Amino acid sequence: MSQSIPTFFLGDEYFIDEKVSFLKFTNEYKVYNELGVQIGIIKQRMSGWHKVLTLLINKKMMPFQLEITDANDQLQATMSRGWTFWMSKITVTDANGIVVGLINQKFKFFKPEFLINDANGVNIAKITGDWKAWNFSIVNPAGAEMGKISKKWAGAMKEIFTTADKYNVSIDPNYAESNNKVAIVATAITIDMVLKEGK
């Protein structure tokens, strides 16, 4: 298995658990592997002025920055969006700040769609599905399914996670390990936070 990307992105199963905070403006999401071991955290970086603006301006127009860190609090990837007034465009950067993906986010009625491109703008995947039913497919440019996002649990994880605010990202083990996987996994595991920011 290639070590050209962080170990965090070499997995095929990610279980996301929202950690709600009533004292902060932002929530954190814990990330577990298929064994129930925590492998990282997704958190939103927000300055003081940004928090104030959230009270005054529609947040789906505002910039946001989501950081994915591993179990040792080492940055793995960052999802960033600037000011937007229509369709969101999100940039995925690796731990060194190098762009590895560009996401065009489109909103349809309960049918969000994420077009994932590489750093050169070439399409590598699409995430589409039903937000209300929380069932998404990750497909390659040829339309073949390469992963799923759902709230259906299996095996030991069903015993650990029982509430509705958890979800699972499952990637086809045959999918090549590359920076493309970093962009796809980063998009998939942050999808709930991104969708909430777009509401």
C-alpha cells in the first residue's frame, strides 16, 4: 500500500460522530475506524469576528474552514470556502497547504451534489444523494460506484453508535491510494458539516 498519502487516508471505513457543543459556535466531529478506534477529528476554525458575523449574515454565504486532524492532532487536510452568493466552491489542501482537490457544490431540493475535481480541474468523482434520507453514492467519472455515505451500521459499530447523528463513509478497497483519494475522503467525511454550513 502506498505511503504517498497520510495513513489517515489509507483506510476504507470511516465512522463520523458529531460532538455537539452548546458553548461554542462550532461543532466537532470525531472520526473512528471500523474497529471503533478514534483516528481523527474534524473541526471548524472560526475567528471572533466570524462568530459575530454568523449572527448578522446568512451563514451559507460566509467563508468557512474545516480542518481534519489525526489522533495526534496533526493536520491531515483542510476544506476551505470563500464568500459565496450562489454555488459553493470548496478547496481541499493537504497538510502542506498544497491543493489536492476542488469541489463544486450544487444544491437541489434535498438532493445535494458535489463534483470533485483534482488540482488541475479534472473531474475525479461525484457525490450525489438524498440528504433527507441520508443516503449518498460516490461515483467515478464513468458512473461506477466507488463508495457510499449512509447512516446504516453493521457489525461491532452498531453497538457503539446508536443515534441518528452518526454516519459511515465506506470506500471501495480497490480504489487506488493517491491524492485523489485524499480529496474524495476529505469531502465525504466532512459532508454533514459542509451541508449544515450551506443551509
